[in-house]
Amino acid sequence: MAIEKKTIRLLILEDSQNEAERLVSLFRNAGRATRVHRITSSDNLAEALQQSWDLLITAPTSEHLEPSEAITAIRRQAKDIPIILLVAGNDSEDITEALQLGAQDAIPQGEDERLILVANRELANLEERRARRVAEVALREAEKRCQLLLESSVDAITYVHDGMHIYANRAYLQLFAYEDADELEGMPMIDLIAAQDQGAFKDFLKNYSSDGNAELACTGIKANGKSFQARMSFSPATYDGEPCIQVVIRAESGNAELEEKLREISSQDLVTGLFNRTHFLGLMDAAAERAVNAGVPSSLAYIRIDRYTAMVAEVGLAGIDLLLTDLANLLRHHFAADAQLARFADDVFSVLLPGLAPEQTQEQLGSLLKKVEGHLFDVNGRTVQTTLSIGVAGLNEKTARPQDVVDRAHRCADELGDGNAVKLYNPADELAAAASRGSLVAMVQQALENNSFRLLFQPVISLRGDSDEHYEVLLRLLSPQGEEVPPAEFLAAAKDAGLAEKIDRWVILNSIKLLAEHRSKGHSTRLFVHLSTSSLQDQTLLPWLSVALKAARLPSDTLVFQISEPDAIAYLKQAKALTQGLAELHCKVALGQFGCALNPFNTFKYLNVDFVKVDGSFTQDLSQAENQEALKTLLASLHAQAKLTIVPFVESASVLATLWQAGVNYIQGHYLQGPSQSMDYDFSAGDE
């Protein structure tokens, strides 16, 4: 069975450091990146068990801790860690004894190939167990939510096994005029069908296939003897683990009360009872119409719960539903009766306040902040506290699209980084931002027309004796006052204006020109050139690039095109086609900002990548062992896939030893040399 080659966390009980390192090498040579801890005492093991581990390999004996004691300690803490015990010989009694101790397997020392095979098997089994536990939790949560949906459904729903009721929701009981579900339990469903239709009902059930859905129209009989026309929909289901038939009944008679209930339920959020997003957006449309036609203003408060993701992790989905219900009740009591409240998203409530301009909402929203901050939410006996981030935008006679108001309030809430605050949308801010964007676009257009962008070059230095010279190409723009414009700002404005593709081609052309000139002086140089999302999606880039390289008579592999990991994931299909095309042109490809995706290595299944530049966050505070280990693990995984690695933001000499030990191929940073207008770094300075 093929298993995913992910980083494994390995415990080793072995007195010999050399032998422990040899075992680690076995895994790495087998393509398994590892994070390893060697156990040196019982206290050391107890400390290590505070973390999560995937596998324990133990020598036959140890002066520091007997294998049996280590196994007992793991079992005592109920840790799911597979254990492989190495034995001195191939004695069946020793192997049997190891299995009796609780080891998953026992292997004679020196049988390295067998050890890797057994380890892979146990790691695969471990992943299966973990996945099963996650699935069981998810199933329980799904069952709870399904039960909630059944109870709150406006449709009459029952589950039938061998013709007998085993469950009926409240709507079903009301439809047939029963007070309690116990009255129906064990009752044949045919007893609720009019006598003239019972024969047809029996025949239908006999011929019903559990493979699909079917419908039957018949007459139902209520507990009080009244009859009604009903349409029954049958579908296969399971209830309490037993196969059964789900029956959904929709009354065909004109039931105004039922129809009204249906409309009410369809507009509600099931968890909080407030309006749902769809209905609220309809209310926004009506408010916008009143604002434009009658001059009646309204304000939208976009209320986001702070720390929502962390709270879900703390209290679980069922717990967060309790908190949301409590918070919804608090909001109901806080706002006036004419305020319209909704649950707008998982962690967002929205309130439409009619007749109020945004400035008039500050007092009551400020009061709400204090009320929520001081409120103790009770979640299954556990106290939870939270705060809110509130963005406010107004609907007035200038409101053409209600969605614009939502977007403005949303942006205001997002800008409250620390939370527990209110921010009102200020139209002047948007005008200033628009003017700034317009000014930036004008500067970009002028730079393209006048060829006045500036290229800088920062060396990418090999730690492994690569004789080639490498530079990253960086783009700079000067304002009319001669000040450098932050790249993030002018590149974002250029992208919005549709100029990113033109900028990329300008950079590529000028890089090729300068590189050809530099190599003509005897240098063996490569350049890393960034590509934007616009170029990722540009199908004409490859043929254009082929012509440009031939015209410059430049070897294709002297250019390394760098794509950021977020862009590659967002446009994976286009990135795959582009990297394949670049490979056909013999150009190199680098993946930048690597390691921050949920599954970063998944990208390599689709992209042909030569260099990988890890995200700058991995080089922050490398004085901490934990951060060093995280970087080393990431690099080991990359090297196992034969990727050339680059670590950026090297700002001090102290991190060089760590990076050397981690096997980094290339480093880059201001400690070595910042960006310069010329390719003048002395790559031979570090050679001895």
C-alpha cells in the first residue's frame, strides 16, 4: 500500500548516538523526512510524551531505560504510538516476548530493509487509526446536526423499518395530530393511510426498491379521524445504524399555516433563529430602495466574532453552536424591536438599523462591545469569553448596490486587527485611496512608456559550492519626487489596472538584456525573475519568451522564473501548464513563499519545480530550538524530493551554522548583501 511521504516524528531508544543517526539515515534514504528525538532517560521520555509522536524504535537493551519500561510508560498514558523493538537475534521467543510487551513488531538488528517496510506499514496503520478517529468525531457532529435539521424541518419526516415507525419528527406528529412520538413508536405506517388506499400502499412497499427515490399520492388519516391528501416521497436511509426507509410527506391540501411556517423556516438560520444571509440580503435591497426613493437612511453593522477559529478548536462545533445561540439572544435584547438581525456567516452577525446614519449608531454599538466583553458564555459548563469587531456602513440616497455597503462594513471590521472595537466607513478614505491608486497607475504607465523602472539585483549564494552566480531580480519605481514607492503598493495598483502582464514582460526583456551583457564578460550567471498571476494566466507568454531568448542568444537555463506558492495554488491548472512549457524551453522554475499552505508538498504533484524558496517566516527567531527544528524538517522534506532550497532573510551570522547543518543549498539576505543596481557580488569571497 502506497502511503504519503510526509514528515514523521520519530522516537529512538538507543544508547549509541551513531546508531541512532544511522537509523534516521535509513528513513531519510527511504524518502521519509523525519523529526527525531533520542530518549536518554525515563524523565526525558515523560517530557517527550507531552508532544505527538508517530513511531518508537527501541534497541534490545539500554542502560538509561529498559524497553519494557518505555513501552509501559507509553501504554500508561494511552498514547497511540506504534513501537518496533529491535532484537539481538532471530530467536522466536524474543520476538514473542516483545509482542507480549506491547510492541507492534520485533525485528532482528541489522535487517534494515525489513525495518523500513514494517515502519511504513505501522505508519500507514497509524494514519488509518487517526483518520478513523477524526471521522468518528465528524460523524457524531453530523448526526447531531442532522437530528437538529430533522426536528426543525417544516416537512413531515418519518423513518420506517419493516413498515413500522421508528422515528417521526415534530412536523410529522403535528400533521397526523399526535401529541407524543411514543404514540407512534412501533405503530405500522399503514394505520395512518385511509382504508381505500391501504392496498395500493402495501403493493407500493412490496415493490419499492431500496436503490432509489419514489413517490406515492394517497389519503392520510389523522388521530382525530380527519383525512387529507398527501404526497409521500420514499428514499433509502439509515437510522441508529439500521437500514430503513425515509418518508417525507407534503400535505397537498391548502394549508396556509404550513405554508407560512415554511416561509418562516426558509428565512431563518437553524442555529440561532435569526434571519439567514439570503433573507437578510433581501432586507438590504428593500432598505436601499427606501433610502433612494424615500430618503430614509439605514445603517449596516457587520459584527464579527473575535478568536472564532480558536474557540471552535476549544469547544467544538456543538459547543460553538451554544455560544452562537447565547450571543444571538444577547443581540436580540440589546437592539430595538425594529432592528433586523441575521447570522450572516459562520462567525458574523449583521444588523440593519433603520432610520439611523452610521454616526448615530456609535453609542449603542459601543455599549454592545462592553456588554459582550463582560459576558460569561456558558458552554457545557465551561466559561468562554469573546469580543467583537464591528464595521459600520450606511445606506443613503447614493446607495446603488447594497452589496457595496456590505463590502464596506466588512472591510472596516477586517481593519480592526486587535478586535473589540467599532469602525465606521468613511467615504473620504475611499476617495483618498482611489486618488492614490490613480496616481500610482499613472506612475506605472509613465515608467512603462519611458523605460524608467529600476532593476535591482540581490545575490543568492550557494552553501554547497555551486560555481554559478545567482541573483534575484527586484523591481523598483520612483515617484516624481524621487522617493521609492513600496513595491506592494504599485504592483497591486498595476494589477487592478491590468498592467501586471506588461510589467512582467518589461522585467523579463530588461533582465535578458542585462544578463546577456553581464555573461559576455565571462560570468556564469543566472537570474531569478518573478512572474505575476497575470503572466500565469497568459497563454502567449511562452511563445513570446522563446523568441526573446533566441534573439538574445542566451541559454534558456540562465533564467529561473519564480512563482509564489499562493499564486500557484490559486491558479494550479495554469501554473502546471506554464511550468511544463518552461521545462520544454529548458528554463528553470522556482516556487517562492513555500511552506505556509495546509499541504505545501501537494503542489509538487502538479508543478515541475527546480528551486524552492521557503517562506520568510521560517527564518524568524531561529535561536529557538523549536523553530530550528521546523525549518530543518521542512528542508529535509524538500531535499528528499530533490529540490534545491533557498532560505531568504538571512540577517545575521548566528543563523549560518543552523542553515549549514540543515543542508540548505542557497541563502539570501541583507547580512550577505542587500539589493544593488549592479551584479557586483564577489561569489568567490567565501571560498577557501
